[in-house]
Amino acid sequence: MSHTLNIKTAGIPLKQAKKALIMVHGRGGSAQDILSISQHLNVNDYAVLAPQALNHTWYPLSFMAPVDQNEPWLSSALEIIGETVQAVTDAGIAPENIYFFGFSQGACLALEFLVRNAQKFGGAVAIIGGVIGDKINRENYKGDFAGTSVLLATSNPDFHVPVERVYATANILKEMNAEVTEKVYANFGHFINEEEIQLANSIIFK
């Protein structure tokens, strides 16, 4: 199984925008679902793009399963994120003006893409997510974020994403020169809360 490039959009047209936000939906979600969150973010002058996963799932198993068990879906999903970024850069928007927002499986996928392709981006918000794999393979992670701001927010406990993996992901991002903000909510559940939106606006979309 592989994904096909199917990007839904919101905000201003890509060719008119100076900034772009790429939003990555979670398992069972849709591009339209995650796009609706952009209405609550300070991105009125952004082009907003959300790729759609085939069958609403980027990869079949837990993000903490051995990587080879999530193939070929995972590699295909990472390629889709890369192609979405390429569509933005082809429109003349530099990487430092490209932002990311992911939730749950989408947060995991966005983070995995970012650490494999680190450079100066505009910023990233990952709500309930971490880097992918039963073990963390640092050999896959290359580049320098050059001070890119990243917000990691999660609930503890969360039945999909152990908080330990969120902390480990934060450490990797910091080692790669990202400016990381971590926020852990006790027993909040597997949702996006209003304070996370406010944090995203004050830290990333300011």
C-alpha cells in the first residue's frame, strides 16, 4: 500500500502567500478535520495545506512498533510530507517560512519527517506525538534546526503515546538545535485543548 498525493487547502492561495502551514491529520482523521483547526491559529496570511492519508491512516500499527512492520506505508507517508513541502518551495516559499502542525499519528509523522530533514523551518507544533520506531535510530536524523521553534504538548498518561517518548523526542530536537517548548497535561486525554492552541499562537504563530 502506498499513499497518493492528495492535498486539501485553506487560507490564501499558495502562489500569493509568503508563509505556509502544513497540517498532518491523525489516524482515522482527515485533511478537512485538521484544516478546521487552522481557523483558531494566527495564520490568516498563510497558505494552509493538509495531505490526506489513504484510508485515513498513515501507517497501520503503533508508532512504537518496529519500523519495518509499518512499511511500506511509513516510507510512503514520509514521501507525501516531502512532496507537500516541495509543492510549497516550488511556489517560492523558503523553508524558514514553512510551518508544521500535527496531531497524534500526524504529530508522529511530522516529527519523524522533521528530524530526518532538519533545517531552519518556521516552526512546528506536535500535539501527542514522538519520533517513530520501537527503538530510536539516531542515524536517520540529520541536519540542524538552527533555532527552529517546536512545541511538544501531550497528556500523561496517553494510551497511544508514552510521555517518555515525548521527552526523548524533545531531547533529540534540542540536540539538533531546535528551541523546544514542552507542555504535559495530567490526565487530559487524547485531544487538542484550548491552551495548546493558545501556546501554538504565542510561541509558533506569533
